[in-house]
Amino acid sequence: MARSSYLFTSESVSEGHPDKVCDRISDEVVDLFFREAAKAGMEAAQVRVACETLATTNRVVIAGEVRTSLDEKAMKSKVKSVARRAIRDIGYEQDGFHWKTAKIDVLLHPQSVDIAQGVDSSGNKDVGAGDQGIMFGYACTETPDLMPAPIYFAHKILENLTRYRKANERGCGKLGPDAKSQVTVRYENGRPAAVTQIVLSTQHLDESMTSADVRKVVEPIIRETLGELAIDPECKWWINPTGKFLIGGPDGDSGLTGRKIIVDTYGGAAPHGGGAFSGKDPTKVDRSAAYAARYLAKNIVAAKLADRCTIQLSYAIGVAQPLSVYVDSHGTGKVSDDKLEAAIAKVMDLSPRGIREHLGLNKAIYARTSAYGHFGRKATRDGGFSWERTDLVKPLKAALA
């Protein structure tokens, strides 16, 4: 039997965290190749990118494999440019990591033909998954966006602080780009009841600022962000608990693409298949199938067919259809899990191509996903966060009728 009263904690990191800097650059590269392919009249389905980024003191290394018909030398220059623009937008202009002076190495190479044959057929149309693996999606009724409360609010705290920092409002202009948050929520009868611990470590640019000074800036914003979720009277606040935090970003600690996969998903409240998202085009099912699993789980919960839902999908490289589809409604389902599995098969083609076409993933929509979570975001008119739509509610109900 599931516990009804307990504490659960999730963390988030800001866009200026070293690993998130790398995620952002890698996703900017994916978007760049989609944009440039479109300009050249190249079919979007032909774009292949698997990009990893390493960042350290005034140094960025971008490596991986790509496949397009674009000019390699020209693209190398454009990759460097988008990396610098990303670093500038995040806000790094410090001696040890500056968007103007950081050395950027681009080591992208053509995609392996052995990998390509698994996802291509004649006419260059992909037929199979880009790799083997397992992917999970999750949704629950704890927040309006059907996300677990601890990760939802950990993200929102940093997102709001970043917004005020960039606008130089509410004293946040004194803060730097690098930050981490952590929220502990007390659950009663299976529902979020109150926050019992709040951790925030944020870089600051004013050397004279103490932890108490930082708290004066951030506490009002944190309280507003938590909104109707109560803060326990005995809640412990840990704001810059080690003291000063002047050296941030890749100068303070090296960063690497794909090291914050739990931050990117459900904060540990649901399983994770182990594959990172950032830097990968949507033929990589690590990304696209995880989006599809979230989309299906969210629609099941939005349709009130369950209060909680976990979905697992599995794939083999070169094989078009998933090897397995698993639904767990954690005892909250209004219909049996096997019926939900059958309904899923009726409302969505879960082949890699089917996912990309259904969700419109063959386009430049990925840089915006690189911080503050890939899930629990608002779908946008240009196709961003399409996996957060709830347009399968009626089809799912019809499939179960």
C-alpha cells in the first residue's frame, strides 16, 4: 500500500548552472541545424544531430555527430556564434567565463553509417528508432500543469528569480546566473500539504552580500512563487548556506550536457530511462519517446481516467514500433491499466516517425527546453512543448467507449 503521509524533495538548477549552460548550447545546435536545413530546402526529417557540450574556465568544447547536406565550414562558424549568443543571453560576462572571450572548439563529425542504416530506408525516410532504450512519462493532479509539486515549484522559483535578474528588478540584478533550488514538501493523505524545507544557493555579483542579504532579496519571490502551497511555520530556510557564492558557472565547476536528467523530468517522483534529452534531434527516442510518454500520461490524467499515471515505452534500434507499452495508474485508474494500454495504441502511432509527426518535432523548438524542465510547461503556437497539449482527452475517452 502506498504511503499517504511523507516528505518528498526535488531540486532544480538555473540556466546558468554549468551543466545547463551545456544543455542550452547543445540544444541551440539542434535548432541551428533545423533552421539552416529549412533555409537550404532540405527536408527536416533528414536532419540528424547528436551534440555534446563541455564547458570549463573560458573554454567550450562542442562535439558529436551530425548529418545534413550543409556546408561543414560555414556550419562550424555558425555553431560558434549560437554558442556565444547563448552564453550572453544566460548572462555570463565574468573573467573566468565570458561570452566574448571564451575559446570555443567545434568537433562535430558526420553521423556513423552504421547508426544511419537503422533509421533510414530508401528515399531517406526513417523507419526505425535511433537507438534502443526505455522511456518514461508521468502525470499527476498535484499542480495545474499535472506535475509533481516539489519539482514544479523548484523550477518556478528559479525561473522567477532569473526573470527578475534579467530585468534588474526587485534587487535581483545583484544576483548571478548560477543557482540551485530544492523544495521539500510534506504530503498528507497523498496530497501536498506544506513546504518544510527550502534550499536556495545563488551566485551574487556584489562581494559584500551575506547569506542574510541574499535571503532578503529572494524570500519574498519564493513566497509568491509557492502561492497557495502553505509554508510550514517550522519551515527551515537554507539560503546560500555555505556563505559567499561569487564564482559561478563553468568557471566554478565544469559542465557537461545531460547531467541533469532528473531535473529535466519529474524530480525523482517518477522513473527515468537514463537517457538525456538535450543535444539530440527527435529521431533519438531518448527524447521523442519520453515526450510522447509524458503527452499520453498527461492526457490520461487530464481526461480524469486516473489521478496518477506512469507510462513506459521501449524501443530497439532500427525497429519502428515500440517493443512494449506499459501503463501504471497506481491504483487511481477509473478503468483498468490494460484498457488504457489498448486505448493508447488506438489514439497515437508510437513509431519514431509517428511521434515526430503527431507532435511536430522536426523543427527548431529545443533551446527553450534546456532549463526549468521539459515538462509542466505551456504549449506554444509555434509548436514548442507540443507534448504538453491535452488534445487527446476526447480521443482517449472515445477509444474506451
